Amino acid sequence: MPAKKAKTKSAPKKPSKKLRNVPFWIGFDLGGTKMMASVLDANYNVLGSARKSTNGSDGAAKGRNKIVKAIHEAIAEAGVNPKGIQGIGIGCPGLVNPDKGILIFAPNLGWTNMALRKLLQNQFKCPITVLNDVDAGTYGEYALGAGKGARSLLGVFPGTGVGAGFVYNGQIVMGRAISAMELGNILFPGTHIGSPVFGTVTLEDLTSRLALASQAGLACYRGQLPELDKKTEGALRQIRSKALANAFRSGEDAAMIMFRNSIRYLGMGVATVVNLLAPDRITLGGGLVEELPGLYLNLLKEEVEHYAIPELARGVKYSLAKLGGQAVAAGAVAWMRNSKP
């Protein structure tokens, strides 16, 4: 008879991590290049988070799946019991209908009419708030960050595009059924080869990180920014905020000129808002501002005071955003919690 095989002892099972039974909220930042889900406790402390690349060109269906997956991963990473979820606040890059919870159009993603509230309610069975991302970030700064104590706050965030939000007496300024404050779409006289309407350019065409990167790529081709060209080969996708800031710090004329002109145009746009709404505070954020805070804070103030009505510009307080990468997530959750009837 064949010998009996010796029984091997199975490795002892590791005790499963005990989940914390705490109330929590999900703040979600749906960015043009990346998305991030953050698990926040009642004091807005981050208990866990998960990030994914957005890749809008992959299509809306894959985008929806990534959003849901990122939330599940953040909850798991935080080690909290999923039953403790109190709500989800999501900030989106584009026009939204907050009442219906729809992302109407995200220009940098190509997504249209995405019913985010319905999607997330079906998955997580909790209240959902859908905001424009800069509205969410500005409200976060108003409630928790640089704008605490202000009567009105204008948030300006130069990034892939140029976003702005405005909070007045605790309320985000928006339309009856659509987000507003599309500062980047203010039209200026002028034109370039990509202008959708001949004879006009948008503020975003002149002041966004993408606009600066495009100009920098041209300067690389012309041999005007040799160090940047060595590091990026003039590739648009590689010329990000840090690379642009380093080009400015190098002191090369092409970089100095393009930043000076960009902030001058941004000052014109912000001066328009100052003339219309007279904010008592303006806070600046976004990748470019984080890399060159002194330049943006001081030069933008100078340009706004040059172009705005003096009596309206006088006394406006300028500050840098304090919440950093959590501004949108925290702001979307704060709006959800504070705007309950």
C-alpha cells in the first residue's frame, strides 16, 4: 500500500483588520487629469484616500467605473465600516446641475450629461451633492481655510484651465439650475489659430497652465528656453506647473515675458469680477500658484488694482488657499453638511 502523505499544517490565518464604526463622508475631486476620493471624519480629517488617472478620452463609461472603484478603495484604505457613510460630495471640472446632480459638460474630459447623483446613490445608498470643482474648492476655503470669517470670497484657481468660484454670505453664487462663475470663458479681443470664434480669445486661452505650456513649447522650439527643452523636449504633456516655474526661476526672457503677460491678463479678468461683485477677499490656488505663490499673489494684486475701479479694489484682502489638494473634497462635503435645510 502506498504510504500516506503527511498532512501539512496550513499557515495560520491573519486576523482580519477590525473596521472602525465611525460616521464618515466621502469628498471626491474629479480632476481633468486625476481623480481622488477622500474619507473625511466629522472634523474633516482625512482617514484614507484613493487616486486614479482620469483619462477622459477613455470615455464616460470607464470614467464612471473609476469613480465608483476609487470610492470603494478609499473606504477600504481608511479601515472604516462602509455602513458609516453619511454622504458623498463630488466636485466636477465643468458645468453642473446641482439640483439634479448632473455633470452637464466637462470640456477637458469630453463627458456630457453624466448623471452622477443617480450613479452614486444606486451604489452607496446615501445623500449625494454634485458641484463644480472650483465652487467646491472656494467654499472649502470659505468655510474651513483662507476665507474663514469673510463676508464674500472670490476663489481663483489657474490650472489646466482657469476656474473661479464666489461665495457670498455663505451661499455659492450660481444659477437656478446650473453652476456659474466661468471666469476662464470671459472673451477678449484677439485671435489665434485655435480660436473657435475668430477675433476673440478666452481668458483661459491666455492664462491657464495649458496656455503657458503651449507658449513654452513654442519657445523651446525656437531655442529660447534651452533648459526646459532639455528636460521636456518641448512636449506639451511634460510641461507641467513645476517645469514652468523652474523656467521662470531661470530668469530667461521668454519665461519672464510669458508669465508677466499671463498674470496681467488674469488681473484684467479678476478686475472684472471685482467691479461686478466687490469681494472682500480673494484667495488664489492651483498648481501654478502653489509653485510661484509670491509672484501670483503680489503681481495679481498689482494688476487688479491697475484695472479695477479704485474704490472697489481698495481694501480687498488677498491670500493663498490653505487646503491644498483637499480643498475640493472638503468643500463639497462642507457644502453638503452646511446647506441642509
